[in-house]
Amino acid sequence: MTTSRVSFQHKHWFDSDITLRWLRDLLAEFPAPAIIGLIWDRAPCHMSKAVDQFLEEHADRLVVGIIPGKWLRFIFQFFLISILN
């Protein structure tokens, strides 16, 4: 049986708490020895101290690549929105 959860953000953007919950869900969904790769921009929720600490604690399972610069982020967002729509 598959279960799922929908999280609504009134702000429309992730914050650190939602990001941490999402990371915990990823680790649960893809148990060890799976290694999860993430491509992130420099959004505040990705760069918070709490998220950084969590990533350090799970560095054996979570690998993060940061998109350089600020302008590439908008290209990726447009691309992802285009695919989903």
C-alpha cells in the first residue's frame, strides 16, 4: 500500500521546517543504502543553519549540488514549470 502526504504552504515557498520535513521524508522513502542527490539553488530554506546541520548529519546519504549564481535558478524554475504544465 502506498501512502502520501500533501503539505500546503500559505507563503507558497518552503521554509526551513518544511525543507527538513521533506528531507526526512526522502530518507524514509528511499532507505539506506540509497544515496539521494539534490540540485539546489541558494534559497534561504536551503542555506539555513538547521538544514545545513541536517545535511552534515546525513552526508553519507544526501549529496547536494548548488546551482552557481542567482540567474541560473530562474532558468531551472521556468524549465521545471514548463515540464509540469
